[in-house]
Amino acid sequence: MIHAGEFQDFKKVVLAVSGGRDSMCLLHYFIAGADKLPSFSVLNFEHGLRGEESVGDSSFVKAYCEEFGVPCRVVELDCRGFCRLHGFGTEQGARILRRREFERIVKEGEADRVLTAHHADDNAESILMHIFRGSGLKGLCGIPRDDGVVYRPLVDMSAATIARYAQVNGVPFREDTSNKDTGFTRNYVREVMLPVIEKRFPNARKGINMLGERALQAYAYIASLSPQAELTEHGAAVLPLQALQGVTGETAVFEALGRIGGRVDVTSEHIAAIFALKESENGAIVCLPSGFRACKVGDTVHLYRETPPFNGEVPFAEGVAQIGMYEVRVWKEKRGAAENALVINSAAVPAGAVWRRRKEGDYFLPFGGGRRSLGDWFTDKKVPRYLRERLPVLACGDQIYAVAGLEISQKLKVNEGDRRLYISLEREQ
């Protein structure tokens, strides 16, 4: 079914198991060949969408894992609430939530990869859906085997082959009744469109997958010729606007979005809108799927994930404060802070100073300069508009004493003999 050698670079993996036939076959394979494979555990999602049926699926997976001594974790997702909040469809919202958990697992070192049971039929369906949505060349490449987070060992295997494995080995599994609901796009393609196509073209799935392989080769070559985005400390990918034209510009955008996790469901219409930023005013924004944005900043475009601004206040103190998408760290010793940490006179911080977002009427006495409105100072420093509402500021009333990661007020100037504190800014990944 799979060659054990393909996992030789992984020490530990997490199997994403839904309880369906494909993922249960993957789990069965790992249990049967555990002595030749990396250590593994199981992750199951309960999406909160199918009531007792989905709860039963999770219980089934957990019981199977317990029978064979496999560690299993069930994660409950509030898909409906997430989709209502962000305006996503159910399929898209569930995919985003799963992907975020996969990224966290790999980033935090819980596993080298998350393994899913996507197969060749899934790949053909995805390529067709990308075509219908107006995808560029990247969409024709289909589902990658390894994207640095998710590894898909079955992606070259047909659903029929997996079904035979399940039958021969007596692999138990659960049927997801929602898989027959053609109101979902993928189900419509699988249950309605492809059977009609295959009546005339019996090898359609194979041909679609071959197209994906050729597209991947072409895309890789074009990507090697395309400009590479620069990543900022705020998690944005930056490209020069003058480079955004033609297929190399399109590929540059896709690659940049891929580096920040925002490539899902981006179509040629989105790419055209990003290209059009060249003729837009500075600060113009294009909304992309999954909460990502493209913003014109001077002669560049910044691609980033939109995050809600922080609306609370956190009293100034030594230690770590969570301010929206950032962690502000205040340390006594320089070795505890980043190299670019701000240095302040601790005794000069007024009682009642808090970390918050900027407000109308804020003013600043920047180090080495005169009094300015904070907005004007941001403009002078060319701070992108999308960051201004998110950067933590240290304030007392409407007076700003520091902009985390950028500058301090003259009032916090350090003189010889003053007790120093170091302030550093880190973005939450």
C-alpha cells in the first residue's frame, strides 16, 4: 500500500483520522507496521456539524486507538460559530480550522508532519474545482504530497485501491452520510459530474492527475524565475509592485501567500485585483479568502493575515503581556530581550501606564523630536496603515510613552545611573 521508506526523514507523525475508510486504512497500516515506521499518534476532529453522528465517529476512532494502544486526541471545533464570525462557507471554515491545528502541531514540535489520507481521486476532484473557480497554474498542480506541514502518502493511490485494502484486511470504518450531500461542492463533483464525464472518458481521473503532474513541473520552473517575497517581523510577505505582471508575477504572489499560509482558494480574479493595486492609492486593500489581505504600501504590496485589533488595556509591568497578535516582553536584563529591544528608564514610566492600541487624540514626544500626533508620526515613519491599529503602545491618558518595537518617548530617556528596562515585541505565530 505504502513504502515504509518514504517516512525515513520523520521521527514522529500525527495521523489525522476521521473514522472514514481512507483514514482508517492509513491508521491500520501504521498499526500493522509500527516497528518499521516513525512513532505516531492520532488526531480526530469533531466539527460540531452532524450531531450524534459526528460524535459517534470520534468515539469510534478513540475506541479503535485504545484497542491497539495508540494515543488519540479529539479536538472539538465550533465550525458554525467560526463561519458566522468570518463569513466563510462550512467547507472552507472547517478546512481553515483544521489547517491551523496542523500548523500548530508542527510549529510546536509535537510532530514532524501531520499525515492525511487524501488520495488520487481527491486530487482529481480538487483540480477540477480549481479550474471551475478560475484558478491559475498553481491550482492545476492539485494536492501536494508534502507541503512542509501536511504529508499525504496516499495521494497517488486510487480510492478503489484503498477500498480493496480495507476489504482484504477487514479494516472497520464509519460512513459519513454528509459525503452524499451534493449541496457541498466536492460531493457534487464526485457524485454527479465525474460519473457523467467518465461515461464518455473512462480514464478521466487518471488524465486529470497527469495534467496535475505536468502543471507542477511547469510551476516549479516558473517559480524559480519569479521574484521572492521578503518576510517582515510582523508576518507579512512583501513583493515589489513592478514585478506583478504575467505568469511570473502570479507565481510570485502564490508563493508569497504560501509562505504565510494564505494560498487556499485564491483565484485568478484575486490575483488580478492584487495586480491592479499598482494603479490604486497608497493603503488600498484587496480582501482574499481565509482572512488574508493584500495592501499597497508605497511601491510594494504587503500580503498578511487580518487579525482583530486589541481593544483592552494591560497595566505596564515586568514580564510578558499579550496584546492582540503580539507579545510585549519587559525585562530587567538585556539578555532576556531581543537584540533590537527598546531601552527605557523604569523610574520614568508614570503610574497607571497601560499597553493598548492607539486612539484618536494620542500624541507622542519621540526620542530626539518634538511633539507630534501619533498618526502623523506613523506617517513620517512610513508605518503601513494595516499595522497602526495593531501595534501596542504604552500610554498614560493620551500621551504615548513608547510604540512597541519602534520608538520611545523622550520622557523615558535613559541617563547614567538610571535603572533600565528592556522592551521587545514578538508576533504570535
